Amino acid sequence: MRPLIVNQIGPEVTAALSAHPARPLVREVAPDREPWLVSDADVLITGPHPAWLDAPDAGPSGWPGRLRWVQTASAGIDWMPRWMLDGPVVTCGRGHSAVPIAEYVLTAMLLHEKRLDAISIRSRDDWTRHALGTLDGRTLGLAGYGAIGRAVAVRARAFGMQVAAWRRSAWAEDEAPGVSRVGSLAELASISDHLVLALPLTGATRHCVDHAVFEAARPGLHLVNIARGGLLDQAALLTALDKGRLGFATLDVTDPEPLPDGHPIYVHPRIRLTPHVSWSGHGTRTRLTEQILGNLTAYARGETLRDVVDPARGY
């Protein structure tokens, strides 16, 4: 039978799905429509949206109906209610944004070291020489070593950086050549000049970057968060910056998003805040579409899908 797909992530994906050899029936719906009301569909393609904030605490009556597969546009599923994982296979958009996110991270680190925004001049009177920093020989700490961590590591080594990493899951013996593995997040902070958060947000990682981590941090540490705002204890961050334990923070994510008006993160002189855009870049949507089409081929053939979320781990 031709599968019925409900798509909430845009016409580009609808067009690609409609042209697939499986000849699915594709129903495109707005992203703000309740995405769990799809009992007549076989497949749901969705992504993070404020509508999920109104999701019920339990699955609606008859859940999941015919639904057999849920594909998300994002790598993280922290925005999805737990009951969505009960029944259908859930696959995520793991890795399709790794390259633009890695470029964002390198840009943030270079801007921090070279300070081009701070030393730009407007007149002859401003002509003053400044000592600039470097990435060469600096230590990059990666909290998390999935697709994003690997993409950042490759680019950082090209600049002569030393790379260390910590993650909660086990390492394969031959995984991550040239990367030093450390035993805790606090240890990673203690040896890093730049610390990048690239972890999934789960119950175990919420606020894992806290006062204890900042107390252990190497003085002057530059923190870069491109993952989820909930990884970071924001009150602890502000305290660490004000006490000089932390040098600077580049944040592309916050908790909540956006922050309420008047929040001190907006105006702190040692925070650079961007509106959750590190994932965006040329080819990102194309890579996601190719990911989805590959899984649709597997689905139509009855084969195992790729990038399946483990409900127990939450990613």
C-alpha cells in the first residue's frame, strides 16, 4: 500500500517525498498544528515548534493509531513528549547540520581570540596595535562527541588545536584518533581554553554545566553552547563570568527560547548571544531531505531505519 505521510517541515520535503519511488500520499500541514493528531497517517515528519509546548501529558485516545514511524528534523528530541516514543519508531535528523554548526564554533573561537569586532577602527586616532590570541596550541574541549563533535574536531586540528573530549556513552577502542578522552566534565573544563557543549539534553544532562564545573574551569575559559540551553545552569554561568572564573561565553541556545525581556544574558558584556541559528547554512535542508528519503526507501522495503532514537537514552 502507498504510505500516507503527514509532513510538517515544508514544501521542499513534500516535493521530494512525492517523487519517491514508493509513491507515498503526502499531506502537508502547518507546523503549528497539533502534530500528534495523525491517527490516520503511517508516517509523521515533524520538528520542534511551540505547538509541542501544549502537548498533553499522555498520548491521545487511540495513540498511535496507524502511525509506524516518526521522523524529526532535529537531532535532539528533548522537545518531544515521552509518550511519542511509545509505539512508532522515531528517527532524528542526526548529523545533517554538523558542518554549519562546526563552522559556527570555529567562527566563535576565532572571533574570541582575534577580537576583530573589538579592535576595528574608525579613524586615524584609533590606530593602536593590539596583541591578538591564537587557536594554535590551544586546547579545545568537546562535551559530546557525536557528528557535531567530530566535525568541530576535524576543523580545530587544522588550526593546530589540541582536542580533548568527554561523553557519557562508552568509547570504541579505535574511535576518535588524536582526541584525548577525559573522565568528567569538570576535568574537561579544567584543561580547556575553549569548551564546546555538543551534548543531547536528557534528564541526566540537564544543568550538567553548573557551579562545580565552573569552579574547576581553567581561568579565562571560553564556553560555546550550540546544543541546548538546558545543559547550562544560566545562573551559575552569570556568577562565573562576574567572578572572573569564566572568560567569555558564546551562546546560540538558551533556556527558555527566547529569554524574557530584561534577562541579564542579553546585556552581559562577556556574552555573545545569537538566536539559535548555528545549524543553518547552505545545503542543510538538502542533507536533511536526503536523510528522510533514505529512510523512506528503507521503510518501503521493510528494512531497518537509520538514526533511530533510543527511548531509554533519549537520543
